[in-house]
Amino acid sequence: MSISSPDTCISHNNNNLPNLSNKSNGMRGNKYNCNNSGTPRTRLERLLRERELRKFNKSLNDGETELSNNDSFSPDSFEAFSWFNDEESLETISANGCSTDGCERQDSRTSRERLLVVANRLPVSAVRRGVDSWHLEISVGGLVSALLGVKEFETRWIGWAGVNVPDEIGQRALIKALAEKRCIPVFLDEEIVHQYYNGYCNNILWPLFHYLGLPQEDRLATTRSFQSQFDAYKKANQMFAEVVKEHYVEGDVVWCHDYHLMFLPKCLKERNRKMKVGWFLHTPFPSSEIHRTLPSRSELLRSVLAADLVGFHTYDYARHFVSACTRILGLEGTPEGVEDQGRLTRVAAFPIGIDSDRFIRALELPQVQDHMKELKERFAGRKVMLGVDRLDMIKGIPQKILAFEKFLEENPNWRDKVVLLQIAVPTRTDVPEYQKLTSQVHEIVGRINGRFGTLTAVPIHHLDRSLDFHALCALYAVTDVALVTSLRDGMNLVSYEFVACQASKKGVLILSEFAGAAQSLGAGAILVNPWNVTEVASSIGYALNMPADEREKRHHHNFVHVTTHTSQEWAATFVSELNDTIVEAQLRTRQIPPPLPIEVAVDRYAKSNNRLLILGFNATLTEPVDTLGRKGSQIKEMEPKLRPDLQEPLRKLCDDPKTTIVVLSGSDRSVLDDNFGDYSMWLAAENGMFLRATKGDWMTTMPENLNMEWVDSVKHVFEYFTERTPRSHFELRETSLIWNYKYADVEFGRLQARDLLQHLWTGPISNASLDVVQGSRSIEVRSVGVTKVCIGGITLLLFIQHHRLAYLMLR
Ligand SMILES: O=P(O)(O)OC[C@H]1O[C@H](O[C@H]2O[C@H](CO)[C@@H](O)[C@H](O)[C@H]2O)[C@H](O)[C@@H](O)[C@@H]1O
Ligand SMILES: O=c1ccn([C@@H]2O[C@H](COP(=O)(O)OP(=O)(O)O)[C@@H](O)[C@H]2O)c(=O)[nH]1
């Protein structure tokens, strides 16, 4: 049993106002930083920050406001989302003749930023009552609970209402009923739900992301149906994208949620590049070794990377995601996120929270007090232990019950003094794995109750149903020990809710170390490995016997965390980070040279009689080819060969008496000779160190006294590392040496590069006049001043002057 660990949520830069210069210089705080502590605490702070951002953005866009259209947005008939929060008694909502107090209530805070939440499940599930009549029930699950606590934004929710509606009358009536709750449905037919939701989402991605692998007995069948399920998944994501497009207003923040919608960021950006798109994963993201097994691994990662900001609950999940992108896609992981050809997708940790006030306030309500009284009377003389979970294999319900059995077995004196209440909310009941789990749990509960029950009492009360909010709050409040034994869990909000309701009782939380919540509530909880039944059983004993002062201390730690890291803050931080990310991307784009105005260039070209075209070689005249890196990762590489489709146009240009062509490259002379030897042009090899007209001989521009004595010793170091780094190689050029690890395992290559540099600095080059240049996957050592800019530039300027040429440089 491990008792408490310090809160590991790392704080980050204090970003009450945008500190853009720092960030764009790569000086942000920790890698994949945990953002809670940097959140503007008050609404005023946040407004100031937003105003500052808008002003800043405006200056970038010559007077256009890009960040949000708060001021111009006029409210429509949608009711504020806060009905979920204000209307505590709301268990079910009748869509016909809406029962809530403010269905038509207009939102007075019209300046709030518009947020489109896109999630597979709407916060309400629809039940048909007639041809055009619907009954709406609140959906159960942490995603819904957390997002309902978000009040800062002008929110609309796009998702599936959990029901098949094949007819138009029914669809129209449901659209209308949901509109009153600011919800917009995506209609998925039965076949799509079967293949996309039950199949790809819940039978493949869900177990995989929770380290459970694919279902064992069905492995072959699953593999066979994989492609059709993935096709349905993509199709469903396209359908979500269509609905977003219909309801999107320029400036909206579009926040996509969870593993159901990994394809959505790509679909949205393809439709509108300027849309502000964030994606947040509510489950763990597994180690890249697990993600690698997924046949559609690359496609899914690339689609998510289309978002501007990608968020996870914990630092670990973010790290796993970045590592999957580097190892599987061969992209560059940076402290900010993932980079692909100059475009950055920001990746960060945003630990979710709950609307703690709502729970604390609820405890004062008379109906909750009544519930509490009933429960206390019912279980008088016994300690109450509580489990609240969806009936899902990730929640470790069998493990929990077996540990309780072991505790009763080993502690006969407790048998009539403790009761375990397990709320097991049915979920995904069409998926066979979930059906099997239900029977398994029922069997274990029956056995234990048969074994330890008496005529008047049973040790386990197991409920296959959900409870309404008030009943749940009462239950949390009267509990002595809450037991969360998830085998893996993105966060687990039940543990937060329990803590919020324990201000007077100060009960104990036993929490799985495999729940995201363990990182934030580890200081006060008893952390356990749910697979270790003996450890969990002894933790139960420890918790039941814990003295009051220890309970109080532990509770205090957790209560402070739960009440300060709320769902409101979580959403505000995510959205504000998304806005910052967009501004930063604009700044970065401004540093990139503007694209060539083709029409102007063509016009000038046509009018001039004496032209010089300076062309780069690698990536300008060559073409990328797919190669396989270590472990099968796909890497785009440039072959040092002129693209076949450019041969003809290049020859025409070279043969034009009014045009002089120079290819300026870092490559050595032989590469340029091989590719361009029979064209009529100029070649500048090794960044201009060597120059020749193809009709003549090579000339060198190398300074006469260039010291090359260092080459042999550097070569030794390079050879040493090449031998020890599979798939790396080095090139010996006339004036430089390059060690290249672009085909090697990215992370190992980087480690080796660091060691190599250390060897160089402490050995062969410590006294030499050399430049060491670190490329993204290479290390180059060359004499001081041997660069494309210095040598190539000087050479070319002399060349231009000599020929009295106007010039255009293409790289
Ligand atoms: O919509 P369902 O298929 O019925 O499932 C319910 C939700 O389960 C998952 O919840 C996760 O989100 C919580 C909040 O971030 C987190 O605390 C928990 O650990 C996760 O399991 C799922 O990710 C949601 O999409 C579902 O709606
Ligand atoms: O009878 C119930 C049981 C649970 N919940 C809610 O379901 C959510 C469960 O979220 P958690 O993050 O613990 O796990 P998830 O089910 O999302 O995987 C919590 O907000 C609970 O309040 C509920 O509304 N009624």
C-alpha cells in the first residue's frame, strides 16, 4: 500500500496576460505544461486578458478582429447552458411543454465567447414518447458532468442523442426539443452506430487506449471487420463535421471531444482552414508501443494533428501522444507540441475538474438532507463503503468486489459492521464485452452475499442503475470510505465528487494509481494497485480504522484541490490557450517569407532580357519518397535526384540565351555533377565552396589557409557513433563532415547526438576553429565561415556583379 504522494500537477508560466514574445521564443514553462495555475482567476482578469489578446490580434490583422466575434454576436432563442446548473432538481426534462423555469430565457451576458462543443454524446439522451414527442434524460458520464459545469461561454453542444430517428417528423420534433437546451443533434442510423460507436469506438479504441488490447476471442473477427468499422468511423466524423459547418459562425471556438472524434479536426480544417479547432481526449493516451498496434495508427494521429491545440488530462498522456507522433509519423516533438514542416500543433495537459460548488450547495437542499437521513437510518451501526462506476471493464469492479471479499474473509469482526454500496450504471449494453462483464459481476456479488449475508443483511448492495443528482450527493456525503479501483481511467470524476461532498464527514478515498485523478488527489487518497487484491483488502482495513486527525488532514489536501481546480477553470484555460495558440501561429507565419507573387514574377520575367535564376537543390528540385524508419515508421525522405518532371522545363530554361541558371546546394560536387552535368548551367557545391559552369572545370572559393587538420579526429568520433547507432551514417565532404541519424530511432538518435557532441567538445574540436551545426536529425562540423550564407552568398554576389544580372532566388 502506498500512502499519499505529493500533488504532482506542475505549475507553469504565469500567463494572466499574454506573454507572447516569451512564448514565441520557445521560453514557455514546462513541457506539456499543466495549465491550471496559470489561469486568470477572476472573470475580470480573463476579460482583460481577452481584450488584450483581441487588441494584439487586431494589430496583426490591420484592424480586423480575428480572435472572437463576441461584440458582434447577437443572442438567439437558445437558453443558457446554466439551466443544468441552476435547476438542481432536474432529473428528467419533458421536451413537450418544457418544465424548466427558463426555457426561453435570454442570455443577458451577450459578450461571452461562442463555443461549439462537439462530442459523441449530447448531455441529454432522447426517449421517444410519440410520433413527434420526445422525453429528454441527462446522460451519465464524466464528460457530460464536467462540461455541464462550464458557464463562461455562449455554448452550443453538437452530438448524438443516443437514439435512431429514421423519420423526418421525429427528426424535426427532436431538433426543436433539443434546441431549447442549446443542443444540436447529429443523426446516426443504426448501422453507423453499430459499426462506429459499438464497433470502432467501444470495441477497438476504448480497450486499446485503456491498455486492454483487442477483445481476445473475437480477435480474428475484429480484424476482419476492422476496415468496415474504420470506414464507418470516418463517415460518422464527416457527419459531425457537416453539422458543425451548418452552425459555425466565424470566430467560434470549436472544441472536439474524445476518441470518438479523432478524425474530426482534419474534416473541419479541410472545410475551413481558419476555424479555431481544439481537441481534448478524456481517456488515457497509451504508450506509443500500444498505439503502434492499431492498423489506422498514422491516419488517426495525422487527423488529430490538424487541430490547433490538443489536450490531455495528464502530462503522461500528452507525452505518450507526442512520442507516438515522433515514432510512428517521424515528426519532430518539441516542448510546445508536434511540428510538421513548420506547422506546430500545440500539445498540453489540462486536467479536468468538477463544478464543486454545485455539489457543496446541493448538500444544503432539504431533499438531499432527507435522503441523507434515510441512508443514515438504514445503515445505522455500519460503516458505509461506496463504489460509483459505469459498468465498464476499465473500472475494475470485479477486482474491487474480490478485494472486499478478501477483507471480510480476513476480518470476521467487520462482517456485520460494514456494507459496500456499488452503483453500477449500465453502459454500452450492445457491446458483447459489456454484456459478459454484467454477468460476471452479478455472479461474484451473488456468491459473496450468499457467503457472508444473514437473514437481515447483506454485505454488498449492488445496483444496476443510475441515481439522480440529489440521491448521489446524499450517498457521497454519508459514505465513510469511497473505493475507486479503475484498471485505467482518464481522470475519474467520481473521486472528485466524493471529496466535494465530504466537508463534514471527512471520509477516506481509496484510489487506483491508474486513474488520472491519482496525480491530483494522490496527496490525500490511499493509492492502490487494483490488480493487487491483497493490497486493496488491507487498504480497506486501514481506511476503516483511520484516526480522525489523519482523515481530516488527507481530506483537507483533496478538498482544496477539488474546489480550486474546477470544470469552469479547465474549460476557460483550454479555450484561452487555444486563442493564444492561434495568435502565436500567426506570429510564426509572419516570420516565414511571403509566398512568391507568381503573376508579378512571371511579368518581370517576361520583360527582362538578362535573368539569373538561383535554385536550391534538396527539396526544391528533388522529390520526397516514402521510406521506412526503424520499427516500420514512415518517413518522407529526399532522394538526391532531380525530379523527372522537372528535367524538361529545366533544360528549356538552361537553353534560353536570356537566362542563366545556378544550382546552389550543400551537396558535394559529385551529386551536382551526376544530376546536372549535361545541362548548360552553373553549379555551386558545398554551399558555394566550389563553383563551375558545366562547360568548364570546378573552381574553389575555399580560403587558401583553411585548416582541415581536425577532420581525421572528428571522423573517428563519427565512425564510433555510426557503429553504435543503427541506421545512422556520415558523409565526408571537402570542407565538412556530417553525421546523419534521420533513419535511426528518433529518441535514441537524439540521445546519441547529445553524447556525440559531448565527445566532440571535450576532445577533437576543443581547440579548433570550427562551427558545429545541429540540424533536426544531423550534426555537421565545418571550418568557421563555410556556410551557404557566407561562402555561397559572397560567391553569388560576385557572380551577379560580374554578369550584371537581376536575380531571383528559389529555395
Ligand atoms: O458516452 P458513453 O459511451 O456512455 O460513455 C460515458 C463517457 O465515458 C468516458 O468518460 C471519460 O471522461 C471523464 C471526464 O473527462 C473521465 O473522468 C473518465 O476517466 C473518462 O472515462 C468517455 O471518455 C466519454 O466520452 C463518455 O461520454
Ligand atoms: O448514477 C450515477 C452515477 C454516476 N453519475 C455521474 O457519472 C460521472 C462519472 O464520471 P467519471 O469521470 O468518474 O467516469 P466515466 O463514467 O466518465 O468514465 C460522474 O460525474 C457521476 O456523477 C451519475 O450522474 N449518476
